[in-house]
Amino acid sequence: MTKVIGLTGGIGSGKTTVSKMFESVGVPVYNADLEAKKLMQSSFELKQKIKQLLGNQAYNGNQINKAFISKNIFNNPKLLAKMNALVHPEVAKHYKHWLSKQSAIYVVKEVAILFEIGAEDEFDYILTVTAPESLCIQRVIQRDQTTEKGIRAIMSNQLDSSVKVLKSDFVIHNIDIENSLKQVYDIHNEIHKTNSQL
């Protein structure tokens, strides 16, 4: 039976960087945020529901208007909850199908808001990626050309990383790439060792 690591962490912590490190050692990775964006782009039904919730401005022609959606939902908890209620069931269906095709000893599912949606019980292990807040903000400003105010609005909807750390089986402090990679190797070896003995 394939084990599942839930990989989470705050915005800018470097979750996707760490996910790619797992991919580099041959571990299948499912990025829930990325797949959500793809489904919001490709599913006609989901697109119509999002337009009903947020208005036609949620899309620029056929392309998702990420800036408009973020600005609206991250400052409005009720709207954020409604948006999640539309998108999460579609992602869950897609993920279930993906997982059924995997045969590796374990896979990684990257979920930005794992604890916030109460998904802890869905995983065999939970891994939280952390980094100092100032570094997270700097990374996101460089990546998304956004403002610190916008980033803090997203952070305010995420559980504090110190709480996530206490609830996790593994923690990667993602400050230095080489060190993070070493931590990924250690986790990879530990899971293989534990599960090959079963």
C-alpha cells in the first residue's frame, strides 16, 4: 500500500522547491494548488461556478485572473470558504484518480492549507517546510511581483508555522538549498527503511 506524505508550509516557505527535491529522488508528487489552477482553467463547470461567485472578472477571456481572485478572496474569509468549497471537491476527485495509479513505496501531496482544512487524517506522514518570515516575504515578492501587504493577507489565513511544526512528523527548515536536499534524503531513506520492513 502506497504511503502518502502531506507536504505543507506557509507561503514562501519553499514547498514546491522541496517537492521538486523529492521528485529528483524518484518520488511521485501531486501539487494540489497547481492541479486546482489547472482545473479552474480546464473545467467548464467549475469555471461557471467561479464566475457566479466572483463575477466574470474572475477570468480574462479564457485565462484565470489570479490577481483579481486573490485580491477578493484573501481579504474576505466568507468568500474564501465558498471558493474552497467549489474547488476542493474537484481537486479531491482528481487526486484520488491520480493516487490509484501510483505504485511507489510513498508519494508526496503538496497542500498549502493542509491543517487549515482539517486534512491531517488523510496522510501517513506530515512534513512541514518552514523559513523565517522575512525570507518568505522576500521570496514571494520576487516570485509574484506582489506587495508585502498582499502576502500578509494570505499569511493571515494560514496557521502559524510553529503550530504546524508541532503537528508534523517531519520538518524541513528551508533556508539553504544544500541543507534542504540533505533533509529530503534523510526523510526519503527513513521512510524506505521503515516501510521495507513491514
